[in-house]
Amino acid sequence: MTSANPALRHQVKRIYKELLYMGKDFPQGYDYFRTRLHKAFMSQQHIDDEEKIKKGIERAEFVRKEIEALYFLKKYRTLRHTYDKF
């Protein structure tokens, strides 16, 4: 991303780092998640249009929320399974 807008560059880096951090608990493993995330971001690095970059950031935020929901569901199922035995 060679955007003239440093704020967008900062947002892209921030969401990438957040997603990378969230990948620690990914069911298929961190290496699987990291390589897929890197490939997804690198496939979009040629985009220079600010509107397209903003849409990409919105899509990344959506993915972050979906992964977060997946983790909460996993926690909920684990707790429910643990306490339903009693």
C-alpha cells in the first residue's frame, strides 16, 4: 500500500496486528492463520484508491468481529459442557 494518507496506512497496520494477535487461539493453529492473513493482506497491497482501502479496512473489521464471535462461542460451549455435567 503506497497511499499518500498515513492515517489509512496506520489503520491497516493496526487491524493487521489485531488480527495477528487474535490468531494465537485459532483452531487450526497460529502458523496456518498467519500465512493466510499475510497472503490476504499482500494480495491487496497494490490498491491505491482511498475508498477501496477504506472498504478493505471495513471488511477486515468484519472478519475481526467474526473471529471474536467464534472464540466467544467456543468459550460458551466449553463452559456449558463443563457445567451441564452437574
